[in-house]
Amino acid sequence: MVDTQNPPARSRPGVVTISSYLLILFAVLQVISLIISLATIGTVRDVLDEAYSGTSANGMQNVADFAFAAGIASSILFLLLSVGLAVLALFNNRGSNGSRIATWILGGIMVCCTGGNLIGGVTGSFGGTGGTDGDVPSGEEIQRMLDDRLPAWVTPVTVLLGVISLLALLAALILLALPKANEFFRKPKQVWEPPVPGASYPGYPQAPGQPGYPQTPGQPGYPAAPGYPPAPGQPGGAAEPPYPGGPQQPGSAPGGPEQPGAQPGSDRPGPTLPPVS
């Protein structure tokens, strides 16, 4: 009999475990990228402030301050989303299909963001054709100023982290869609079987010392139940006691000889015979 209340634990396939490790790796790489961004964001702000100082672009607001705030906000948001993927990876290991769907949705958004940042890091963050006004510096000029101020290892390391992060995230999403993963995330069907006679029902154990089924007293091969004497004539029972005689008819002698012609066991006298001459 199958216990429907406690179904057997499912075995987690290796593709799900590897996918969870890749999602956690993606979150760790984003932490490293955030540290690099925070370490270089001050230099980027100084370069932008110097490049846009006294130009028409700083007429309404400071471009350097806006870029600094946007860079901090985007890095923190990116890190929170990456931590969310790591948390979803833990629920994926438990077989939650809802967390797998959420991983695909959030992972697809992160693939687009990571790919965009990677393209920007390869081509240059401020690459472009330059502004329309003559006093606005071009993107190539700003990128050249950043390359002169920033350490030489920043751009290669940033690009390498972006490539590894993108590949790890794509592989994790693909592994969750394989057939073995589908079998793991599919909800198991509960199978019910009728109880076996004499066995207790699931969740309702018998009380200690209580028999499963009472036995019928007086049946062959079964001992008599306490308080119930065996039926007369049954195997193992006592001999049948004699039944007391009924009340005698008036005029009959108690215990006297039977009359001739009377029926055995009858109290009526037999018929009177005529005298023989």
C-alpha cells in the first residue's frame, strides 16, 4: 500500500544541480563586477566632469553627477537581481516548478542586460560619433581620457567577467529546459491502493494491545472469547447437561412404573384390557 500523505523523495538530476551552481557563479561574478565599478566610479566621474565642464551639455544639470548616480543605481539593481537568481537556484534544487519559471523570466532579462553591458565594454562605454554641438566632446575623446586615467587591467577584466557571466547564465537556463529536468519538476501523481484486510489504515494505527479483528466464539480452531462459554456440542465445549423433566400430570405417581401400553416418556395411562375368562 502506498502512503499518499508522504510520497517518496524524488532524486534530483545532475543537470538541475549544475544549473544551480551556474546561477550562483553568475551572482558571484556580479559581486566582483560591482566591486570593480565602485572602485573606478570616482575616476569616471572626474573624467566626465572635466570633459563636459563649460559645455552646453551642463546647462541644465551636471552630466558627471548624473552618470555617477545612474552607475551606482544600475550596479546595485543588477546585483540584487543576481542574488535573486541565486535564491531561485536553491528552490530549483527542491523541485519547485514555479521557481524554475521565475528563473527563466528573470534570467532572460539578465541575459539582455549582460549582453548590452558586454557590447558596451568591448566597443567602449562612450563610443559614438560625438555630439552635434561643437563644444561637446565626442565619445572617442571621452573613452581616450578614461583609458588614460583608469588602470590597464580594468577593461580586459570587465570584458572577461561579462563573457563568463553571459555563458554561465545561458547554460543554466538551457539545463533547466532539458527532459531530465522536466521529469524532476513535474508534480508526482499520487497513487491510492485499497487497504489490505487486517492492516491498519494510513495515519490511524491500532491501539496497543487491541486485536485486529475479534474472533467468533465456538468456531473450530478458535479459542473461546472470555466471558462466552462454548456452545454445547461444539468441539472443545462441555457435555450437554440433562434437561429437567416437565411437571407431572395430576394423579400420576412420581417416579412410579409406567403403565402397560403407555408411550415411553408419556404420563398418560395406557388403555384398560378386558379380563380374560
